[in-house]
Amino acid sequence: MKVENSRDKLLTCFEVFQHLKETKSKHRKSIVGIEQPMLRAENVETIVLELTGYLQKSPTFNQTEEGIVEFMINMGKFGLEKAELLQIINIAPTSLVTLFSLVEECDQRYTEEQTLEMIDIIRLTLGVKENIEPEEDVVVEESNN
């Protein structure tokens, strides 16, 4: 078998999630109140359910098409690569540490003000409600009285 287009289009998690929701709503049919599986293969049904569950817990769940379009427009001035933009949309970083791990040579390409502006754009456009990333462990000392 020959691969004609090895990488025709890259999809965001948002697009995958939307596709799964549309496919699920089209293929689920109720017969006498009993829902039928969307696909015949049990393994595929399981994968779809697990993927949907994962995406519902990710930043993807709060994203909108309009927000992603606004994100792309606002981030255009930074000259990020397509792969970097894709990763930022999928992960929606809310800290500089995470942003630096997604953008190659971020500290050399951008000033601190620019990276903080990127974080602000991400928070405003990608529907980041709260800090999804794990915070540092806080040790609480108990007093013995």
C-alpha cells in the first residue's frame, strides 16, 4: 500500500471531540427505548467512549470554534509554527513553564512580555476557566496542642 498524502491535515483535540460528538449523535438510534451501539466493533466503541471521557476532562471541553479562530488571529503576530500552535490549542498552557515546553527556543525567540501576552491570549480565547495544571505541593503543618 502506498501513502499518497502522509500528513494531509493535522487536527486539534477540539476538532476530534466535535467529530466524535457529531458521529455519536448521527449513529445512535433508539429502538423501543434501548440505545444501540454506535459501531459494531466493541473495541472501537470502547476507544470512542474513553477518548470522549478524556477530552471532556481536558481544556478542549471549554473551547469554542470562535475562541480558536480568535486565538489564531491574535497569535499570528508571534510567528509560531503550525505544530506549536496545534500543541498550544490542545494543551492550553496557563504557565510560562508549560508554554516554554511547547514553543521551541521560546526564551530566545520571545521576550518575557511577549510570553506573558501569549498566556493572556490563551486564557482569554481558549476557554481556560481555571488553572488545570497541577500546582506545587503545599505542605500544611499541624500544631500539636
